Amino acid sequence: MAESVELPSRLGILPFRNKVLLPGAIIRIRCTSPSSVKLVEQELWQREEKGLIGILPVRDAAEPSSVVPTLSQGVGSDSGERVSKIQVGASDGHKADGKGQQEDIHWHTRGVAARALHLSRGVEKPSGRVTYIVVLEGLCRFSVQELSTRGTYYTARISSLEMTKIEMEQVEHDPDFITLSRQFKATAMELISVLEQKQKTGGRTKVLLETVPIHKLADIFVASFEISFEEQLVMLDSVDLKVRLSKATELVDRHLQSIRVAEKITQKVEGQLSKSQKEFLLRQQMRAIKEELGDNDDDEDDLVALERKMQSAGMPSNIWKHVQRELRRLKKMQPQQPGYNSSRAYLELLADLPWQKASEELELDLKAAKERLDSDHYGLVRVKQRIIEYLAVRKLKPDARGPVLCFVGPPGVGKTSLASSIAAALGRKFIRISLGGVKDEADIRGHRRTYIGSMPGRLVDGLKKVGVCNPVMLLDEIDKTGSDVRGDPASALLEVLDPEQNKAFNDHYLNVPFDLSRVIFVATANRVQPIPPPLLDRMEVIELPGYTPEEKLRIAMRHLIPRVLDQHGLSSEFLQIPEATVKLVIQRYTREAGVRNLERKFAALARAAAVNVAEQEEAVPLSKDVHRLSSPLLDNRLADGAEVEMEVISMGVNNHEISNTFRIASPLVVDEAMLEKVLGPPRFDDKEAAERVATPGVSVGLVWTTFGGEVQFVEASRMVGKGELHLTGQLGDVIKESAQIALTWVRARATDLLLVTADDINLVEGQDIHIHFPAGAVPKDGPSAGVTLVTALVSLFSQKRVRADTAMTGEMTLRGLVLPVGGIKDKILAAHRSGIKRVILPERNLKDLAEVPAAVLANLEILLAKRMEDVLEQAFEGGCPWRQHSKL
């Protein structure tokens, strides 16, 4: 306990907002504001054991107060959370409004001197701010005579309010004081007895009543209660010992009564709980009686069936122990209890999971697998060869941990169907999990069971649906995952696709390891760039470029047209699309890497044919066994007064048999006139490049997009100005830099390119240049437009047109070197689709031509360029006319 101390005439003041520290009480605070840190450092840290500070209560000006004096210093204060711990806030002043006016603070006239029992210093990172954690003990009361500031904190001239030894002896012989002391001790003893009985503690608290002086004991007891700030101030102002004991006795008695009321409420609640336990025992007895009579209820039967199902699920031993523990817990619960349904759903999921159940794999026949791939997919020779190699390894070593195949390519090239073909060749079940737009890690790992509405992840849910532990699982659109505050699904997939980790995949909902090592994972993506490098490292990327027009023709004749006819209830007897018409649809109505738009065009033709067939007004020929039908259903479908004879068709026939009943005299053959009637005027033609390059300043480039290669026109124009460069077309930073490099190269070689007249007038100087990339709504970026930009600028200043049958791609340096670029195969296919005859490529891209189909290369003239001068030589009709006169 605190000894009587001699107070100095001045003390540093630490303000407590709406909180009081009484003598004998111990409190822990954390100082973070500059003023409080400075006070602790100078008054306590530097003086060590001799340091004392004053704790002065303050209240906000907005609160009613009768305390004087009132100081308008704009001083903040330290605020407290509880009796045992107070958080000291900023002491820099609290603004009353945004104009900088400071709020008034009411300072109490009486406080308590305190010393530090424990003092620790810390530094916050990364701000470097110094903080202190101080354990303070209240010593004695004092009265404030004068308040002043010392630097950033306050000091006060004080006078002690403690009684002298002689005054204390006189008060102790006062009969009223003796009576109040006995009454306080009796109430305190009763409170201590109740607390010790409730908390099962020893009699250490009773020692305080015999060893601590009564006037200090009153402060200690009151400080341990949660009372209002006004009552704390009254206790602090109770300098007279009789008043202090009277107030303390009142507070202790009130606290004792609140404890007794709480005990009554607790006993009442425990009585209700014992009633529930009694009901539970009675239900258990009823259940035993029903078992003897053979009259089990449905819930019991369900639990028994669930237990049998879990026993036959083939779980590992460690998981079976966990399941048994959960099942015992479920049996002790009532169906009306919270958590019963969630526990039961959890056990049902564990019982439904295929722990050991696997689909029987067929003996791998590589020849049959190759025939299956050829029948399902036309072209894609290298891709199918890689799949055959994958299957061959699986045949030689069935438990081999092969790589995770990731098919990357534009939409509509057959990525998903390839994964389905792998499952068919292996004889395994196939399941597709779409990851497009997934931003929550819980979609992969599942939600924890503590959440309401928690569910397992998509992987575990997919395995439950497919019913086997070794399916072929397609992770579709793996490049479309995102991340936010809920986690990163791509990072969660690292464990799924790692053969060393997925043996014990931990779904948050299951909370037990599950073996994914027997699952064959196949992924698809449109682009490689969005996939995080660690995830990409776990997969083998197989690129699927777009199809050539010849491949599209074969795919349409073999797959698309029969499928579209079947989907629309037609056959070749009703609609025929010749190869010549298919070629027109490919060339004039679709320009894409895949075949989805092509299938949509065929579907439009099929719908038009279906309307034509349905509107046939010719009489339908009847068979010999036809009977005239009369029913309300038919009557509703007939026009008034009409007579129709129909052939009765059994319900087991297919669409073709139904279609054959509406046999018409001759099939509908799609020609060019019907194409324009159904599909509208042609969207593309081979004259587009010639028309757009008809004027100087336009060149044809080749770019790569997520939908395959595309032809990109670059237009340049000039006007009198200050030599500024204007770029439009929603361009990225890289392509803007390429345009600046191209303009710099042309200006630096204006004389060599004969862009200077006989009068030494430089056609490039004093001109504002505007370069535009059409299709301004489409974002564009990348370095491969460098040679195209230079060609457009040279054409603009020389007023010579670029060849309309020539397209180019390549990155250019400031010195005129042509650097290699990517996506060569897609770009060449795009040029071939657009009717381009000549393609200029960087010389170092020669190796990429091996991937281009020979049929496409046979129809194109590939020109290789090492420097920019080689590009200009090939881009203009008749070569570069200024080469023989220049230094190039």
C-alpha cells in the first residue's frame, strides 16, 4: 500500500478525461500523444523512483458541470477504457469546428498525486513515434492553486489535503467515526464473503480489512467498482473522513445488492437449464422404450442410415475417428437445437464424398484415342500429338503425376472439348468448374463452419457431384480469377495444382485433409499474361491458335452443320448448305479465330429454313394405317372449319423421324441470295484494305488480341504547326512510345528519305502530326506497331501510297533495327483471313513460320526485314524510289 509522502509545491499534470484515480488504486495507461509522452519522460522517466505526477480529472465543456475554475486552454486529455487500463489519447487540443476554434475544458480543482510502479518505453513502427506504458499508483489528494504550462504539458501549484498525524488521531477517537468504521467493515466483510464464495478464492482479501487504515480502505474498495464519473468526483472531493466512509459504505452496499440480484437471476436460469436436462433424459428413456418396441422415429432411422453410409464410405482411419466424434455429438443434440442442421449437413457431405470410390479406367488404346480426337477435332495436329503423348505416359505408368495441361487460345477453338475428349479416352468422368470472375478464396478452399451459410469449395462440391475421386476436372477460364479483400483464388490454386501438396488438400469447410492426387486437372485460358507466375509454373501451356479458312470449312461440313440441323429439328432433306456457300459465310460474314460466330450464322440459316418448313401448306401424305383423329387438343390447334389429317407418331421417335413426316418435294439449298436475305449484306470483303490505303499516310499492321490476330490500320495526317505529335485511338503507353520513336527516326533521316525539297525546305519540320488507330473504343497497346508507324509517316511526307496487299508487324529501335515480336501464327492467319497477299516480318521471326499451316504459307508471300530500310523497300509499289539517290 502507498505510504504517506511529502508532496512538492508543483507537480506535472496528466489530465484524465471523465475518469478519476483514487488514492490506493493502481491503473495502467499507455501514453502516445506528444504532451503526455513529454510529461512522462521528464517527470517520471528521468527522475526514476522519485518521480511524481498529478492526475487531474477533466470534463468536456458540453457536459453540465458545477466544478470551478474553468480553463479554455484547448487541451485534450487522456481517456480511459476501464478501471484497470486507460488509453491516453492526444493532448494536442480538440477542434470545435473546422475553422480551428478549440473546445473549452473544465478542470477539476482536486486531484491525486501518483507515482510509477512500472515504466516501459517503446517505439512504433514505421512512424518511429515514442510511447510509454505506465503503471500508476494513487498516493494522496491535493488541491490545485494555480495551473500553468511547461512546454507541451501542464504543471500546477498544489497543496496537500491529507490530515496530519495529530488530526488523524483526534478523528479516530470520534464516536461517529468509530460507528461509521464498524458499519463499513461489516458491509465490506459481507461483500468479500459473497465474492469469495462465488469465485472460490481464499481469504487473502480479508487481510486488507485488518492491515490497511480505514480511510485508505474506503478509497481502495470504491476504486474497484464501476461507478459513474460524478460519483467518482464526489468520492475524490470527500476530504472529511466521516463523509468519505459514509459514501464508501453506500457504494459497497449497493454493489453487494447488485451481486445478490444477479445471483437470483442466475439461479433462475440454472433451474430452467435443469428442466431442459430433465426433458432430455425423458426423451432418452422414450427412445429406449421405442427401441424395445421396434417403433423408432424417423430422426433415429436417419442417423442410423447416415452412420451406415459413413461406414461404407471408405474414409481413412484418422478421418473416421473425427467423424465418429462428430456423430456422437450430433446424437446428443435435439433437432430443435441450434447447430443441429449444420452438423448433420457436414456429416452428410463427408458421407457423400468419394474417399475411395473411383471410376474404372478403360485399357488405354492409343489408336482409338487418336481416332476419337480426329473425329471430334479437325486440325490442331501438334495439340493432339501432345495429348497422345500424355495418354501414352499414363498407359505405361497409370499412377504417374503428369503435368497439368493448360490450353491457351482464343474463344471458340475447342479448348473445353479437348478436355472432354481426354476424359473419354481415359474412361473417366468429366466435370467442369468455371473460375471466371471468382474473387473469393473461399470458392476454392470453402468457408469455415463458424460462418452462417458456410459451404465447401467448388472443388470438393464438384467431387461430391461427380461421385468419384479420379475424374478429369476442367478448371475453365483460369485467367479470369481476381482478388480482393476476401483473398486471392489464384494463390489457393497453388496447393490444388501442386502434386506434392494436393495429396492432403485442406478445405476449410471439411477441416480434414482430402486426397486430390488422383484427379487429372486440365485448365483453359484465353491469355497467359493475367495468370500469376507461380501458378503458371505449375502448368504446361499448350497454345491453340485460330483456324485457317480451309480448316473452318472442314469443321463446318463435318461438325457444325450437322449439329445445327439436329438442334433445329431439320435434316439434309430440308436444308442443304453447299461448300461454296460455307466459304462465302467464312469470308464475308465472319472473321474470327474460332468458329462460334460461324455456328451462329448457320443457326440463323436453320431458323429461316424451319420457318419455311413449318409454313408449308401442301397436304401431308398419309400412310395406310392412318386414322382420322378427333380430340380437344387437335380442335384447339385447327382453324375454324378446317380439316387436317395427321399421322400418328409414337413418342419414342427422334427429331429426324418427326421431321420426315413433313417431307417436302425438294430441300432448301442456301445460295448467295438467301445469305443476303437472312444474314444481311456482307460484313467483310477483300477490298477493304485497298479502299483504306488508297491515300498516302495509311499503312496496314498486324496485331494480336485475346480473340486471335487482327488487321490494324494506321492513319497519319499533318498540318502546319509547332511539330507536335497527337495520338488518338485509346492507346497504351508502349504504343505511344513507339509512335514517338517512329517520328524521331523519320525526322532524323528526312534528308536520306528525300523529304527535303531542292530549296532545302524540310517537309517534316514545322508540321503537327496526328496519328490515329481506328476502332477508338478498343484499347490498344504493345510494341509491334513500330514498323507500321514509320511506314505510315514516310508515306504521308513522301505522298506515296503503301501497297494495299501488304501488311507488316515488328518492333523498331531508335537506330532502325527491326526486332522480333510474338503471336506470329495468329497474325499471319489474320492476314490470310483479310485477303492480304504479302506480309513483312522481322527476320528473327523466321523460326515461328514452322507453326503456320503450309496451306496458308502457300497463299502468302512472306518478306523478312532486318532493318527499317528493308521494310520501306517492300512496302511501296516498285520498291523504295529514293534508295538509289540516298545514303540508305
